[in-house]
Amino acid sequence: MLKDVHHVSMYGLDLGGVQQFLDRHFGILPIKTEGADEAVASGMRVAAASLLKARVAIFPVGPSLLEFMQPRGRLGRHYDVVRRNGGKPTVSHICWKLEDISSRHAELLSRGADIRERDWAGMSAHGGYYVFNIVAEEAVRGVWFQFAENLTLSEVTAIEEGQVKTRSHAREVEATGHKWVSSDVPAGALKYVHHVCYEVWGLDYMVDYMRKVFGVEPFKREDVSSEGLRAASFHFGRTIAQFVEPTRFDDANADFALRFGNHPGFCGGGVSHVGWAVDNLDDRIRELSGSGVRFVQAQPVVSPLGGYRLIDTAPELSGGLTFQLCEDV
Ligand SMILES: [Fe+2]
């Protein structure tokens, strides 16, 4: 049922830094931005409510998108996620692609999924795709699942010609606001989402949930005691979803799961990191080093879960974000 990543959503406090890094080093430009401060630039007053709206930039990564949101002030649900992560940017949710989304919506409800939009698969507030959410609460161990299907071109045309009106759960979406998702953009250096890592308490419970609600089985289960974790890995399209349960006190995995993996309410968290696939990892590292990018590790390392090599970019020059670059072995 789950087919590939529709988008990775991240929240952080330096959208400009992320945007510049993606442009300069990976050749990726946003295909959509929202909430630029025209009013501030012109000296106009800003309505208080608009202070709660995050700034947004959405970047294409192969068949998927990277959505980055920056809260405008130190309040609201976006900021709460960043605050939980000590002010550092973090993944808020992964949105998975579904085909025939309204049938899948009904199917998931019938299997007991706690869907926020029970009555309909509504339009995203960004336009361009249908979306619904499984609420991040105890039934899913704090994980926020989101699902999407892009509008077809004929649906976009019907909306643009005024034959159909579209609403998100929050507001009406402008008729001109749908085409961006299908726009053709040149590919940058990041090819697709290689893996996403959910940190959860109760791995066996989570595997059982995935089986009963989504009808999927892990292709691999491991107990990596040297790293203080147990893991179950699933193939969703070409992306690997890793569910990791910490087994050690006072350890980075456990610290992250404590902040996000118990009961954050509808505000996200739970994904410790995302890996991005690149071609020819060693060439990329040479190129990036040459243009001033630094890395966390001196050399690429083999993932403790096996199957791929990885290296993390140092966060200082990319808005506090670490890009994990991956290549299968
Ligand atoms: Fe999303």
C-alpha cells in the first residue's frame, strides 16, 4: 500500500541557510515558497494571526519533495517540535504516497487507523495533492503518518477552469495553486529518499500495527546490541523505513525517542533522520569537500544496519541540518 515518499517535512529556524546550501551544493531550488515577508519589507503592519503561519519552501528530490518550514516566532506547533529537539531542525513527518487515496482512506479506517480527516481525503493547504493524516498519539507510539496523492493534470485543469472548488481542512485553496507539484524541474544531486528512521518505544507493537493496518511485513529484523538498538526495516517503494527501538539508557537514540517517541500530540517528531541517495558517493564527497562542505565522519561508514555506506554533512553551513548521503553497497 505504501509507495515511496511523497514528501519529507522538516521544521527548523534557518530556512535561508537550508535553501542556500541546497542551491549551492546540490543544485536544488525550491519549486514553491510560502509566507515570504512582503508586508515587513513594505513596512505594512502584519496581522497577529499571520505570525503563526510558518515560512515554507518545498524542494524537489527525484520523485519526492523536501518541505522545510520555519516558524515565525517562538510559539505554535512548528516551534514546539524544534524546541523539543533543543532548537535544532528536525523531521516533523514523512508523507507516504498512496494510489487511489479515497479507497485507501476507507480501507485504513476499516482496519482501525485513527485518521484525523475521517470523512474525506481533503486537499493539502499547499494545493496540488490530496492528503490525510494518522494522528500521532499513543496508538502509533507518537509517529505521525501522512499520506498523499497528487492531482492528475485533468483535475488541475478542472480546478483552474472553475469547474471544481477545492478546500483543505483549513481553508479554500486558490485555483491557481495546484500546478506546482507537477512542474518539471531539473534533477539535483540528491536522487531519492534512501531511508527514513523512526525512533519508537515498543518495536514489536509497532511491527504488529504495521501488519494489521498496512498489511506489510519487515524484510529484516535485527538486534544491534553494539549500537543499543533493535530494528525492523520495511521496503516502501524504493525507500527503506527503519523502525528503531533504543535498548540503552543514556544514549543518543534513547534521548531522541524520549523527546519525540512517546506522546507528542499532533505536532510530529519521531523521525530521527532521513538518508538521501546519491550516485557515486566518493565522487560527491570529493566535489563537496572541494566547495567547502565539511562532514561529520572523516570517511564514509557502513550503516550498522548494513547494506549501504553513508556520510553526514556537518550542520554549520546548512541551517543546522545534517544531510546524510547514502549509496547502496
Ligand atoms: Fe506534510
